Amino acid sequence: MTNSSGKAADNGPDETVEKAVIVTGGGTGIGAATARAFAESGAHVLVVGRSESTLKETADGHDRIRVLAADIHDHDAPELIVSTALREFGRLDVLVNNAAVTGFASLEGLDRAAVRAQLGTNLIAPVFLTQRALDALEATGGVVVNVSSAGSLGRRAWPENSVYGMAKVALDFLTRTWAVELAPRGIRSVGIAPGVVDTGVGVRAGMPPEAYEAFLREMAGRVPSGRVGRPEDIAWWIVQLTRPEAAYANGTVLAVDGALSVT
């Protein structure tokens, strides 16, 4: 069976060749774990983030990982990122839209600049990076993976994290819509919605370390599986969703949260 461009419509990337992957937000947490997981599976990976030092920590010991320090919300970032991947690897099979920023504030405390920064990185940047990557992904029958959040699924509220949650809800909608729009080009679009994962994001957002540790302990007691997640828990699923065996998964957003979102 072929699509309108003559490519096989139901086959994922060919694992007889070495995949090329872009992971945004690759300096810490889920992004770093995902980059390493892809590299360990035999893929070449371009990790993108604002801090070259943390990106180099991700790449340390992995000769298949290349680093690119860039702000994904910059106007020229999509061209820079995709052209760098193509120059380094000659192809692109997977784009992982993982980079995100957060900030804690209720409605009355929202700052316009902070809201713009969150939406710029968490929502607008993935739109235009994915747009720039389409031709390269079509050439390989590639996959877009959007990293969302289990905290924004269903009818849940998220007090003091509304802008972050809003962007993640919108990203899920894009995942579904892109699956339909891009299927004729042989490109899949899937999402993964992590639950509470110990990535240090709370501290980076300004939470005191002791408060962040207390939060993780509290959440571990609420998660049916009895613990919070590790970045490697999420990375494993991201890699699996891009394998040829997962080719029939398209437009889905998979929650990986120890069953917290269904309690």
C-alpha cells in the first residue's frame, strides 16, 4: 500500500539504516535520557538546547550524539537545527519536540513576558521546527514525537501552572491534527504524556531544592505505582514509539504516569 507520494504508508523508518534524530531540550531530564537511549539503540542524535555545557554532559561518552546550542524560539532556529542535522547525518528520521519551560503563578500573578516565553518555547517553536523538518521526514517515512504532560490530560485543572498546561493541551491537539495532515506524506505524529518525573525542573523553575524534594515525596505517595518517574522511563517509550513495529500508532498521546491520571 502506498500513499500519494508513492511511499509505503504503513511502514516506519527502515532499521537497516542508521536513524538520525533531533531531540530538543536535550541537556537535562527527559531530553538527555532520550538522546542517550536513541544513541544506544544505534541512532545518530542532534541534541539542541540553550546551554552548551549541559548538552556536552548529555553527549559525554556517546560518540553518536552531536550538540547544537540554540534557542528553539529564535526566528532562524528551525532552519539552523534541521540543516545542521542534515549536514551531520544526511537524513532525518525522528523529531522529538521535548524542550519546555515552566513557571508557577496563578491568574492574578501572571506576567506577560513570562507567558510569551512559555508559549514561545512550549508551543510556537515546535510548530515551526516541525514545519521545517517535513521534507526531510517525508524522505524517510519519519516520526514526530511531541512530549506533552499527563497533568494536562482530560478534564483536570492545574492551579498555578495554567500556561504550561495550556500549551501542553494545545500540543496534544497538534499531535492529533498532524497525524491526519501528514499521513499522506508518510509521516507519523505521536505524543507522550509523562506524569511526575524527577527531572529537576522544579528547581530550575525557582522552587527551593528542599521544597522540590518534598513535592516528589508527596507525589510518590499518590501515584498508584508507588513512585515518581525517572527520565529513562519516558525515554524508553519515546524510542519504542518510533520503531517500525509501532507504525500503526498515529495521532495517539500515550500517558506514562504510573496510573496517576486515571485515579
